[in-house]
Amino acid sequence: MRKLFLMGRSEAGKTSLTQALKGEELHYKKTQYTKSDEDTIDSPGEYAESKRFSVGLACFSFEADVVGIVQAADEPFNLFGEGCQSFILRPLIGIITKIDSPYANIPMVRQWLENAGCERVFLVNNVTREGIDELLDYLSQDTPKLTMEEARYRQSLGLNEWDPIPAEAK
């Protein structure tokens, strides 16, 4: 399984998501420091909320295969601006949690994630496990293995290793 780095605002559901992905019973636990295990990296929300600490997000992204921006469906505002994937050299996905909230505005949060550069958006409910299997299926896909020549060719086209090569370039 590809290693997933989670970043997002405090109380967005990052730690609960890591528990749901592992099939663990959910219990609230405030993340005080970046916690890395075999399949996930869970970061404190303060890293995304503070300009001073946000550089840590870029650094931790290098330890992962996929970066996930986690936003609750009832978020009152967005922390991640347009094109924030430019500092991340990994596939960027969006994960919308708390989809059952009575204050959920899923279309708005989805638009925020798409504007940030997320190539795919997953809707999950950590309590009922809705959407968790779809996310696990995505994470279970193999990371592409490239030769140095393939990597150089993709780089000359301005592509990342996971981007498909356009038909006209083949």
C-alpha cells in the first residue's frame, strides 16, 4: 500500500481517518506532533494553520507516496489556495470527511480541493466507514516504477512520474 500523508485544519478528521483506514475503533486523540507509521503520516492541524509551521508540510510530503488534503464537509473556510500542489512532488488527492454533517457543503469543499490541484476527491465518513474502501483501493495501487531514461523523458515533457504520457508525445 502507498504511504499517505494527511494535512489539513485541526478537527478536520485526519487522525480519525487514519484509525478508520486501519479498521480501528475511533477515539478522539489530539495530534500533538507528526506521527508516521507504515501506511500513513498524520500531521497536526496547526502545521496547516500557521505560516511558520507550514513549511513542515512540504518536508513531510517527501516521505509519502501520496499527499491528501483533508477537509471536513462543514469547513467554514479553506486553508489551501489555488495550485498548492506546486510545492508537492507527489500525487495530490482531496479527502472530504464529515459528509453526514447537517452543515455539510460538499460541492463547495470539493471545489476548494479541485482548485488546490487535487487530481481526485474522496468522500468519507470515518464513523460509518462510507468511502473508506474506495480510498483503500486507490492507495493499494502500485507506485509506478520508471527507468532513468523514462524519468528523463517524462521530465522533458514537464510530466510527473504518475502523469500519463499524451498520445501526441508517444
